[in-house]
Amino acid sequence: MVKNDLRMQWVCNGLMCGLMATVACLPVACCAAVKQPESGYRVTRQAFQESQYMEAIRHADMLLQSHRLQDALREYLYVFDSSRSVPALGGARLTFLVTQIVRLGQEFPAAIKALRARRDDMERRVHEHQATEEDLVGIYQINRRLEEPGRTLVLYDKLKALGSRSSRDAAALAQIICVDLLLAKRLDDFMAVESHCLHSMIDSLVNGQLDRDFPASGDSEAEGTLLIRAGKERAVPVYGALLSLNRTRTATRLGRWLLGPQPDGHTYRWLIMAALAAKRLDVAHGLVQNARRQLSEAEWKQIVDLEQQLH
């Protein structure tokens, strides 16, 4: 697992980078741009720690492939528990690394038990009013990968019920789980963080386009294309949910960003299918008409069957 692979994982798994609203989730170059270290020593120390943890992750991956499951778990947990102080690993720690531990848990249940124990510690700090934003993100990401998103919503409701004592944590958690709030049709809660949520999604799409069109040293155009696709895959259900809740104007704006300056048949297909699922035939018809005007013959073939469904 090379460094660029990890970078791809924490952005792809995490369109959530934008939703976390935390510097720790950004790629290494972005972290450096946001907060410059105070001394050359700290730069060297940071680079050393990052390299050390990357090597530990690679070692754990090899142990997993060799079916040395207990040793692999020990190595993954070492990175998870001791890398909070390395901002450049923040996103990978709470996305890719959690995913690897869950994957290990499919064969070695002790991995799931260990992950839940760490999640429970984060929740305890929330209830004791000692949680950091990283704790809130960690709770969300672990529950998401354990397929227990309802648990995060329950925590959010408990924080809201506590009133002013937990209002800061409740507001921060709402931003993190904004997509879940929308998909659960909790419109009042979603609307409180709607702008932040959609800005974060669009930021991810723009960053993917920049990486595709102007790849940085060591990156490739293909990486940017994958980032764009991952961002769209996460945003399309939001588009459909907005339509189903009659937030048509907001959905239309999001749809324009998803299509971008060079619309393609694949994205049009996603949007039309989302509109059909939301029972918004009016929107689906409009998308088909726009696609007919904008797409080449080859791209149009990707949605011609959907047009036929509308007749």
C-alpha cells in the first residue's frame, strides 16, 4: 500500500473529508497549506511519524494477506491508537484504517470487538462533555462501516435533548451526519446544516476535477477521475432525497454541479434514475430533454432506455 493509495482511500471513502470539516482529513499538501509547522524540527518529526505509521499499515496488510490475523489486528490497532497526533493520517485513520479492521473482523471477530470498544470510549467522552471533533467523526465512521448508522442518529438525538450543555457537540455532529439526516427525511435537522453539507460535497467534486485536470507530482489523471466518480456516487442519493422532499431548487443546483461543464451519459443516467426513484417524473423528463441537447450520440445511448420508460 503506497502513500498515494492511502490518499485515494481517505478521499474516496470520505467525500466525508469535506463533511468532517476537519483539517486532519485533508491530504498532506492541504494540511501543510492550512497550518505551517513552527520549526524545521517539527517538519522532520512529522515526516518521520507519518513514514513510521505508513510502514506499520503496510506490515499489517501483509500480515492479513498471510492470514496472521491476531498479529495484523495488533498492528492495525497500534496505528489507530497512536496516530491521533499525526494530522496527515487523520482521514486515513478514520476511513481506510477502520475499513481494514472491519474487513479483518469478517474472519476474526476480535477485530470488531476491539473497534466497538474504541467507539464506546469515544461515546463515553461525548457524554462526559470531553469529546473532540475527531471523536465525533470517529463515532460516525465506525458506525457507518459497521452498518450501524442508526446508532449515530440516536446519539445525536440524546445530545439535542440535553439542550445547551451539549449544543456544541450536537451542532458539530449534525454537520458530520447531514447526509444521514436527509436520507432519514429529518428535514428540519438537515436544513440547519444544508449549506455546509452541500458546500462540502461540491468542494469534493471540485477537488477531484482539479486533481484530474492538473495532477500534482506523483498523482495521475486517473486518480482525479476516481475522486470525481466517488463524489458523485455519494451525492446522487442526496439529489434524489432532496427531490423526494420537494427541495427541487436545491436539488437542481446540486444536479448542475454533478453534471459539470462537460455532461456525460453516465451522470445523466444516475440523475434520471434518482428522479424516477423519487417519483419526480417532471424532473426526469426535463433531464432527458437536456441530455438530448447536450450529449453526443455515443453518450446518449447510455440513457436511451430510460427515455423509453418515460413514454
